[in-house]
Amino acid sequence: MPKPTYALRYTAANPAERIFPHSASSSGVVLPGTGLLQVMVWNIFKQQRADWLKVLKKYGLDSQLVLLQEAQTTPELINFATSSYLAVDQVPAIVMPQSASGVMTLSSANPIYCCPLREREPLLRLSKSALVTVYPLEDGRQLMVVNIHAVNFSFGVDIYQQQLKPIGEQILQHRGPVILAGDFNAWSRQRLYSLYRFSTLTGLQEVRFTDDLRKKAFGRPLDFVFYRGLQVADASVLATQASDHNPLIVQFHANP
């Protein structure tokens, strides 16, 4: 029997709460809808390198949304997240006795919708995760945010496309702005073509980085940010040794 897919929601001084797919809730706090909305995207490499917390504090605290991949639920990360953000949601892709790792979304507003997703790596039999959350904006619209760590080791692109399919269905149904970001493991020509075709079909644009310091494999970048219904104000990649990936920082004008 397949294991149930769920997210873990962490809040200050409370035990983790399980959130199951398509969960909806009310929220009294909104994300900035008329000013700048800053998003940080980073594969944090399970916090295995020094200075990861220093980088998070320096750049994450200025971001209303922080999308982490390979986030391991260590006490240091959970303490930082719950003391700095209203909502912390993680999809445990790999569960170990003392912790779990997977995508984690930190936000300055509580999501009004949460849908965790998992896809099993066909070769390693380990899972990769994605998380769809929706937040209210000041102007009355609703922002959909998708945080993804794509499957890595597979023959062909069938599993890769299979992981993207339910995300695409939700994006197409959503009428407001969208941010899709994370580690897409787009290291082959086939994967990159599938990703760009997916973005075209869902009406998403790619954020471009002038000084592109994104991690690459076989000459292709692995980390991307796509968007719809927003305007890019600034986009940069931070050079750091705190992970095997460099963080992406994107500022959006949230007005249409």
C-alpha cells in the first residue's frame, strides 16, 4: 500500500501538524499585493555545509517567501523558520528516525490552500516532493506558489513529465498569479525541452538572470523560477559555499 502524502506544518511552540492534499483554511494575513514581493529559492543540501543559517538569516529574512529544497528538519532550521515566519510547510520526501527532508516553503502569511505532492525516483526508489500553496494578496487576488524538487535519476522523461502533470493541472485551474520555482534537475536536453513545453502550456514566463551563477549539470542550469500575473523587478543569483546550489533571489511587482 502506498504511503499517504502529506505536509508537515510547523508553528512556534506547537507540535507539527499533518496537512493532507487539497487542504483549505482561512487566513487573516496577506502577502504584499501592491509593493515588492521578494522570493528566495534555494536547494539547501540538507544543511550539510557551514554557514547555511547565516545565508538564510541574511537573505531569507528580507523575503516574504522562501522556497527550500532538500530541507532537513533539524532543530536549527525549524527554530529559525518558526521564529521568523507565520507559516512553515514541508513535504517529507525522505523520512529518517530523527528528521525528514523535502521541499519546505516559509511564508509571511498563512496559506489558504495546501497540496503536498510526491513522486518516487524510479531507480533509487526514493521520493522527490513538491508543494502547492495559495496565499491571499492585498489587492484581493490569490497567489499560487509551487515549490518543487524534480526527480533526478530516470530513463527518459516519462516520470519527469508525470511529476509535472498534477502541478500543471492546478496551475491551469488557478485564475490568479503564479510562482513556480525550485530545483528542476533539468540536466538533459529532453528534460529542458519538457520543462519549457510545460511552462508554455501553463502560460508561465521564465525569470532571467543577467549574472547567471546557477548550478549547472552538463552545461544546463538546474534551478528555475517561472511566473505569471506578476512583473519582475529584480533577479539575482548569490554565490555561496553554504550549499552545492546557489540561492536565487527574485523581487516581483505584485500588481498586475
